Amino acid sequence: MNTLKYEIEKRAEQAENLSFCCGIKLLSIKQTIASMLKTIGTNEIFEQYTVHDISHINKMLNIAEWLIPETTKRQMTSAEWLMLTLSIYLHDLGMVVSKKEFTQRNNNPKFLEFKEKTLASTTLQYRKLAEDDKYLYQEFVRANHASRIREWIENKGQYDYGNAEDQCQILNDALQGLFEKFRNDLGMVCESHHKDDLEDFNKYKISSKYGSDLQETVNLNYIAIILRCADLLHITNDRTPSIERKLLDISNPTSILEWEKQKAVRAVTAQSKRNLEGNIDESITKDTIEITAYFSGADTAEAFFGLSSYLQYVKKELELCCKIAQTAKRQEGAHHEFPWKNIDESNIVTEGFEAKKLEFTIAQDNILKLLVGHTLYNDSSVVVRELSQNAIDAIKLQSIEEAKNPRSAYNGEIKIDWNEKDRILSFSDNGTGMTISDIENYLLKVGASKYRQKQFKENYKDFNPISRFGIGILTCFMVANDVDIETKSSSEEWVNILCLRNVNGKYLLKKEKPNKINGYISDHGTIIKLHIRSDIDMSDLELNLKKWIVLSEIPIILNINGNKVSIGAQSLKEVLINYLKEENYNVDDKNVKVEEKTIGNVTIACALKYNNYISDWSFLQFHSIDDKSKVIPLGTCVEGIRVEFTTPGYKSNNIFAIANIRGSKYQTNVARTALEYDSNNEALKSIYDCYRLFIEDQIKNLEDKNYSKSWAIQESEFIMSPLTHNLYSRENNEPIDEKLLIKSLSDINCLFVEKDGKRTVLSVNDVLNCEEVDILDYKIINAIEMLFKEISTDITVSKMVETVLGENVSSSNIPLITNFSEHNILHDQILQTKNVTDIQVDTTKRKIQLTFGNKKGLWKSYDIPADFSRSYSLSKKIHLPTGDFCIKGLNDEVGVKSVGGIYLNSDSELCKYLKKVADAFESNYTKENRILLTAFLGYVFDSNFLEYSYSEKDFDYAIRRMTQRNSPSIYEPTTSNMWKKN
């Protein structure tokens, strides 16, 4: 090798005389690199891999020459040619491994970490290979060779990926004289071919200067693009000589596939374009790469599919690089072109197997009809929602772009026009508009959304699109057969005009100069015109828009035959106030008012009504309104667009409230008719927390008016009742997630707890965190709490009992709850979560003290429905002790009826009998047996039966007589079945 052969190298050689190249010789560098690359595959490391020697470098130089368009070649500087040539020379040099490095491998922490992870995750198929240190180090180097070469080029004496002092010294001698900044950027470009960050223009600068001469400037981004694509495209058979395959006896499954795949590829070339007459025209910019390959024999089928998958990956990379280059031109002022975005596989020939992959296919006509019919969208009004939210997203995205220009005076606006005479409905916005690529890859691809692409989300992390599913445009065909679209992107010089005829018809796309179309989108924007069918009623257009679009930061103007009206309010509070005034509510902040609360990404507005009885505000309850001419502002919105039409957090309407959720992580179903709360518990929790804040405000208001704290807390239960009071019946006010609602409301401070002579107010959640709490079933305490409601005092209930009765209210030092109510759904959480660990009875004072703790397994509990337990308005439980449990203070009684149900003494005959009966039912615990056991326990705990004492032998007879007497109509066959179990 005595001369430089390729055009790229010769252009690069001219940079040797530039100021940042002090004495370097490109030919000498190449000779050094060639010598080093020859060692790849020695030491039995990388011997089974495809060729990475100087022939790979030469082929990449050749590919790079035709990848770069002639117009760009004329613009490139000497420094750019040098950066490109050196990056091609060096990009794979990190795969060189010396004997010294390999012997010292176990001194490298990163390799040891890699080895541990690989062995832990390797499948049985590769276990034998993975246990070989040569294979492991080979894979370690392959995975990190791009980072290795950057370390070597920068020459900072740091070797994180293997002790490569020898390689680094040789390379440093070859690059001696290169300006340090140029060297560092060269290392970064070499590393870039294994990175996914080419869109970072701060890292890969469009104009990196290494001197004052214009020839000393480099577009690092473009060089990195060419390096990556040239490397990806060198997949021809010159990398896989068959003689070496035979000599090496390749056994690595990965290597076998790679060799077979690349051995079949004969050529990778630029495909010539044809003009309108169908003739090849070399003056037309090429954008497609043609693959020529030949696979023979069934044993090469896997390699064929491997190549096919690889080419799909390459196509995505080409498309991405093309897009990045376009963005660089538009945004950063770059001049270099990268037109490549397609792969043509039509010249891949197979023999001995079918070149088909079996896959699911879609009957396009049927699926499109399903999407726009009754299956997905069953409301034709959604078309105005979909087109409006598309326009809102486009304007929001354009606003982000405009914000980068401090001189921008951009104001987004959406115009909706209905021409009744021509029956044309138009949606116009001055947002981003659509490029040809956007139209082909997203608009016309059902289910494809630009906003869901990984690269887009990384570039616009703060952008929260409303549209996500890529099917909204299909809704146009619910009301129209013909749709015309005019769209202009600021990145393209022309306006794209698209004519859609029928949902499953062919579409016509043409280009027009901006000065020949509507001036509203001359810079950027989109106009969509729907030719509405004659059978579609458009009289509710305004109503439908207001139904869906609740909030809008962007002006939306509806023009119906010359009459203009604004759509979308600025706040939820404004929405509710306007509606209530229309319904003749006196919204004067004295009788009715509307307040907003915000938690995280959730804002909720609630209407409140002043209640003279409690001297405070309570939720304004909703009563069904059968008026289809009005939009009732109830429901939940996402980014201002209504998704649900019931009270936020509920399955029905119970109070006047409306919520809005911001943020892209909150998902809806595809039809956007409901939030997917399984993945949105955070949003639902915030809605319930907002309700809690409203209630807490009213408690504080009462206290500020000098009402006692006891009064305020007791009235809060009334304020809360529209949210919870029907939860027991399950008839109304059904929350979407009852447990989550109760958890939120359980943060309200509603329990008086006394300990060590102090009276404090805690929430249910606070109490649940206590190890133990006492609850007294004692009439005196209830009476004192009623007294405290009427007066404000700091005296404790315990002190009052001591003063009046001269006794200690509690026999323990455990925190005591003095205002517990089983009828309060929040208080009930204590019974649901904690278990009775101790019971003390004073029969003379009719006082029962129950201690609730966290210990499990003390009781076996059974529900007694209200139908059987006639002494109680709500369902009760019977608790049978699982072991020895003594209720202190009982005389002849078998147990107690108190807070949480009925508790039996373990040594009572009744308890022993019932445990025996329960065991009989539960030995075969079928649905029938569960029902019979419930019925049995309901009969037993009829209050009349418990007034008498029975011996064990009398239980069966007494209970049989009681059930027959109380329920003669169901004695047969239910009770007969019941007794068969005993």
C-alpha cells in the first residue's frame, strides 16, 4: 500500500497542510491502521467474526463516496474529508486485543461485571460458549469497541474497557501532530456509530471550527451520519470469504448467521431513478439503496430472514438519518444533503425455500369500516373532536419551535367554518403542518402516530399531545365521503394537497406553490375540508364542539354561515359558573359558588351550596336533566378535551364537578371515551384528594366561625355524604375505585384520640399506623361527645368522666378513640384493617372496652347479612376465637355484642358448638354451603334466641325449633338441607 486510492482519501490528504495538522501523513496513518487491523482474529479472539481488516475500510470508503451527493461533495471542506476518512479508518480499531490485555482481563472491573451479568442471563444454548473466557472477552470488546477507540484516540491514560496501553501508544504515534480538539471530536465521531444520539446538535456540532480558514470547519453531525450508514451497508460477500469459514470451523451460532447472511449479498448500490416517462434519469436525486443477493438451499433460509430483519433495521436508520439531516438544514442552517431513506429488496433471489414470512394480515376494507362504524366510534360527533385536537396539537408543537426564536410573534389559532350552502366543513390551523413523510408514514397509516415515536418523545419531552392513536382522520368518513387536505410544513417549500375519496379508495397527492393557496397557511399549517353527506344533520355543530372541547389555551373560532362564536373556556371554574347561571342558580358566592383545587396534574372545579343548617358550604348535588339542547359541564377532561361525562371519579352523576388532567402519561382507551384507570391510579387518587381538600376547607371554615371542633368534624360527615353515603347500598354514587376514594378521604382529621391526658384529632390513616387503639362502647362517652359538640373546650373526655363519675374511663395506657361510629365509612376502616386483641367488660356500668391491634389470626369471622340480623340496620359479623380467648369481666354470658359485631368467649359451650358446625360446613366449602352457613348463623343470632341459656345437648333442638318457628315458609327444603350438614 504505497498510495491512497479513493477519492475521499485524496480529498482528505489536502488537509495535511492545514494549521491543526502538524506533520501528519494520511498514508502513514492508514498503513499503521492496516497493520493493527490485521491482528483482529489472532489470539483466537474474533477469529469467527466477519472481516474487520483494511478491506472493510476500503469498502466503506467506496460506499461513502456514492452516499454523499455531488452537490454536497462540492461544499465539503478539507477538514470534513479528513474527519470522515480517519473515522472510517479507526471506527473498528477498538476490536484489536493484545496478548497482554487478554491476560490482564480479570483486573478490569467492567469486564468482571459484564461476565457476571452474561453468565447469569445466558440461555442453555449459549452456556458452553459463555463459560469460555475467550468468548466472553471477545463479546465484551465487541460491545464496547466504540468506547475503547474513543479512549485510545483521546489518549488520556484511562482504560476503562481493557488495558490497551500498547495499542494506544501505537495509535498516538500515528496521530501525533493532530490538534487536541480535533482528536477529541474524532474519538466522539468514531464512538457515534454505536450510539443513538445523532440528533444531538449540541454534541455533534454542525460547524465545529479548528482554525480560521473555512477549510478548517467540520459538520460533525453529517460525518457521523455517513460513518454509521457506510458501516451498516458493508454487508457484501467480500467480508465473508468461504475459504476462511472452512478453515476456522465456525461454531458460534451468531457468527454462522452473520457469515451466511453476508456471504449471499453480492452488491449494495445506489438505485437510479426514473423520470415521468419511465426512463432512467441520473439527474434525479437518488434516495433508494438496492440490495442484490442470492440464497441457495434450504439451509440458508434462516440467513435470508436474518438479512431481511437486518435490512428493516438499516431502513429505519436511513430514515432517521435522513430526518436528522433535514432537521439540521432547517434548524441549524446546515447545507449537506442526505437523501437516502429506502431499501429495495426486489433483487434478493432465493432457491430451495419460499422467501415469505408467514404473518397476520388485515382485511383493509373491513377493518377501516369497523374503525369508523359502530365498533370503535359510535358517535358521529367525534369527528369535530378529533380534528380539533389534531389542530391543537399542531399549534402546541409549533409554539415549542417558535419559542426557540426570541423574535417570534407567533399566535396559534383554529378556525372552524360551516358553509351550509355547499355543505363544506373546514378546520384550519396555523400549526406545524405536515411534510410528505408525515403524510406517508403517519396520516395514511392507520394506528401510526408521530407523537408516539421514541425519537419524537425524546426531542419533545415537555410536549403532551392529545392525539396518540393515529386513527382520528378516519372519523372524517363517518360524515363525509370526500376529504380535501392542504398542508404546509416550514421545512418544505411547497404545499401538499391531498384528496381523499372514500375510506378505502385511492388518494391523490400533489404539490402547489404557497402563493397559489390560502394565505392562512402560506408559512405553515393545515386546512381540512369535509364534503358533508346530505344525510348528516349539522344543526348541533356548536353543541357538539362545546360537548368535547371544554378548555382551550388556543383561540378556537366557529363560523356558521357568518356567525362567529368562541369555543372552549379558559378555566373549569368559568365553565361551571356559566352553566349554573344559565340554569338560574344564584352564583353570588353567598348562595352558590364554584371553587377549584389542583393536585399534581389534576385540577377539579366543584359547585358548592351554602347550607343554613350547618352554616357552611356543601357540594351542590346534581339531579337528572333531560335537556338535549344543553351541554352539562360534568366529567373528566384530558388536556381540555372531555373524555368522561360523569362526575369525576364516579360512574354516575352525583355532584356538579368537572376535572382536567394534564400530562402525556395519562392514557385513554382508543375511542377516548374513558380513562384507563388501571394505569392511571395517580390521576384518580388526585381527583379524590381534591374532594378531600374541599371537605377540609369546610371543617376549617366552621372552626373559624367559632364552632367547636367536635361540631365541625361531625358536620363534615354530612358534607361528605354525597360522595359516600350510598356506598353501603351500592345503588348510587358508585365510585370508580371505592378503596382509593376511602383511602384519600381517610386523610381527613376526623377522630378524637386521647392519651396521657391530651386530646388530639387524627385521621383514620394516622390511627391505622398506631400499634393499638382502644374503643369504648359506653353511653357516657357518647353523651359527653354530644356535650363537647355544643361547647368549645380543651377538656378531655377522660377528665370529664373522672370529674363527674370519679372513675378512670380506660384501664390501659393505649390511645383511646372517643367519637368512633360504625356508621361512618371512614371509621369503619379501623374495623376492616385491625383485629380485636383484648376485650374488658364492666357489666354494672354496661361498659365494654375493645382493644384493636395488628395481630392476625385471633378470630374466624363470618358475615351476618341484615336480612338475618334483624336487630341491626347494617350487616354484622360474628367472631369465633381460633384459640383460647378470654373476655374479661363476664359472668354467665357467652360473649358480647359491641363494636364490630358479636364476640364469643372461647370456653363457652355455644362457641364450641358453633365452631363444630362451621367446620362441618367448611369441610366442603361450596357456594351452597357458604349460603347455608350464613343462614344458620343468622338464625342463631336472632336476639330472642340469645336471651336464653342452653346446654350443649339442647342446642340442636332449640335451633331447629327456632328456625322452623321464625321462617316456616323456607323451612323446607332450605333448613332441611342445613341440618343435613350437621
